[in-house]
Amino acid sequence: MYLHKRLPLMALLLLLLGSSLAQAQNSFTLKEAVEYALQNNVKAKNAQLDERIAKMKVREITTIGFPKISASYGVNNNYIIQRVIIPDGSIFNPNAPAGVPIALEFQPQYGGNASVNLNQLVFDGSYIVGLQAAKTYRDLAARSSEMTQVEVAENVKKAYYGVLVNMERKGLLDAALIRLDSSLTQMKGMYANGFIEKIDLDRLQVQRNNLAVERDKINRFDEISLLLLKFQMGYPLDQNLVLSDKLREINFDANILEQTGVNPMDRPEMRLLQTQKAATKLELKNIQAGYLPSIGIQASRGALAGANNFDQVLDPGGSWFAYGAIGFGVNWNLFDSFTKRYQAQQKRIEMEKVDNTIFDFNKAVMLQSSQASIMLRNSYETMKVQQQNLELSTEVLRVSRIKYQQGVGSNLEVINAEAGFREAQANYYNAVYDLLIAKVELEKAKGQLLLK
């Protein structure tokens, strides 16, 4: 009876706990959103799969030098036996005319062959270079994956900031709409009592209608920006997503404006170029290794069978004759008509191209970093100005309302102050968004995007 009374309470607690867990799983800070995207974004997942493929490729190359064992077994029915032509039949048959050829059968109707073969590579210059190149191949996949991670992190951060700004503007528009509705209700009463003209009421109604349209646009744009964030994260589009960070809680460190200097090696693109250069060197080395001989050992063990009765061929203890062999082989291409020579020249030219690309990328990194720093400073200065404009427009609106309430100001003045205030808000939050995006661009230019 006691348990029966407690069941509803336990069910309620479980329901609340499950709701709390579901909300916690759907709530993401910016850092958590980036970490989630690096594990669930399709591009990031495919890049990780490419890394796994590269690891398997390394193992595949390694197995080239391992022993290779093969086995074979087969039987055949020589239903028309191929004969061997003897030029002088008298050699085998003294009664045959001299100089007359004859055709003789030298094999039985049924035959069989079973064998086991072993091949072991002893020395091959290309294989040795291949082992050295295996790590470089794996590094290439890792560098490509790192570039993909940077791209995913950049897209998620920009989308996350976009949602935060839209949410803030949406909240401000909702609050402004509530204030206008309240003012509109008051003015309707004042108009009914003859204190104001209808044109004053119409002006406020027009402003209210425009604000409602703008609010609806922001709501729809907020849905799109949230869907974009889910897509960039690899998050299910039909599930709820909550942003834990708030725009007002994001602190901008102005010291970043004074930071100068950039290390090109911090960029994943540079590390990829360096790895590509190492890979090209190994390709050249592999071509040069082609001038060396390759050495291998072969061993085989088997048995042949032959009989005019098929059952004798199938019988392991029948007409089977064992054989075995072991060999040592050397393959050496002494002259290839200068093929490898021209291949090596091509690789040397490719290395020059990579060096040129690295040299150009070093300059590009400096340029991108300088451009991003300038854009960040401009965005910061614009944000500060728009912040001042917002503070001024807030004061103008406050004074206009006081003047109107005291009868020394007009309703038109209040309406204009409201419009100026909302324009200042929009400009301010657009400037904040531009500042955040410029900060992401600078982090990307400096190769610090995954560190923030």
C-alpha cells in the first residue's frame, strides 16, 4: 500500500529527470558545439575515415615484404591426348619404315597436380622507400583532416554567433513591440477622450505594423540560422537545439588588436605543403631505387599424377609423384631507355613547384593576417561608435518620452526617437556580429581557430 502511494511521486521524479537530461543533451556552448561538429559533421567524419584508410594503406604496404604462400590443386581429363611427332618412327619401332614420322602419346588420359608455393622478398629498393613513405602517406591524410576540422570549426563559430545575434535582436524587437502595444492602448484611450488627434494614433499604428513585420522576418531568419548551425554541427535538424552561451556574456579581449606576428607553420595548409614536399622527395627516391636489383626466394613442393583410370588420380596413394624446388632469383633492369631518368627530372620539377607554392603561401599568410587584423580593428572601432550611438539614442528616447508625458513634446518626436533607437540597436548588433566574424577570420589567419 505504501509503495502504491509513492509510485506517482517516483514517476514524476523520473519524468523531471528525463526532461532535464534531454535538455542538457540539447544545450551547447560554443566550445561544445565545435567539439560536437568535429565528431558528427559529415566532412569531419569522412576526413577521419580517410585517416583510417591511410593507416590501412600503411599496413598494406608493409605486408609486401612478408612471405606469400599459395596452394593449388587440379585434375584434368585429356579426352583427346596431344601426340608428339617423331621424325623417324624407326627409332621407336624397328619394323617401321626408316625416315617416316610417327605420332606417339606420351601422357595418360587423366592427370593431376597439387602444389604449395612460397615467395619471400629479400631485397627491393622500392619496398624500402615504400616503408619510408608509409608514414608520410599517413601524415598527408592527417593534415587534410586537420584542414577539414578548421573549416568545420570556422563554419560552426560563424553560424553560432549568427544565431546569438538574431536571438538578441529578436528579444529586443519583442520588447519594443510590447512597449508599442502598451503605448497604442494608452493613445487609443486618449484619442477616445479627445486629447490627441487621429493622425498621432495612425503614426503609432504604422510604426507598430512595421515593427511587427520586422519581428516576423527576424523570427523566420532565426529559424534559418538555427537550421544552418545544426547542419554545420551535423546535428539532427528535427531536434531541439539550445545555445548555452549568451551574446552579452561573450567578452572581447581588446589585447588581440595589439598582437602582431604570425607563424606560417601554425597553419594546417603549410604543414600539408611540407608533407607534400616530403612525399615528392620519396617519390624521387623510389624512382632512383629502381636502378637497384630486386632479390627474392621461391620454394615449391608438390606432386603430379597420371593414370588411365580416373579413380587412380583421385586416390592420394595412387599414381602420384612428388617434386620440389627452391630457387634464388635476381631481377635487374640494366637499361630502360632513360625512362627513370626523365621520371626523376619530372619529380625534381614538381619539388620546385612545391617550393614556389610554399614561398608564396608564406607571403599569403602574412597578407591574410594583416588584412584580418585591420578588419578586426575596423570592426572594433565601428562597434564602439555604434555602442555610443545606441547609448545616445537611448537617452534621446528617454528625454522624448519625459517631454511628451509632461506635455512639452510631441508624439511625432517620440515616434522618431523610437525609430532612431531601433535603428541604433540594429546597427550595434550588426557591428557586434561583424566584430565576432572578424575575430574568427583573424584566428583562422593565425592558425589558432582550433585553440579558441
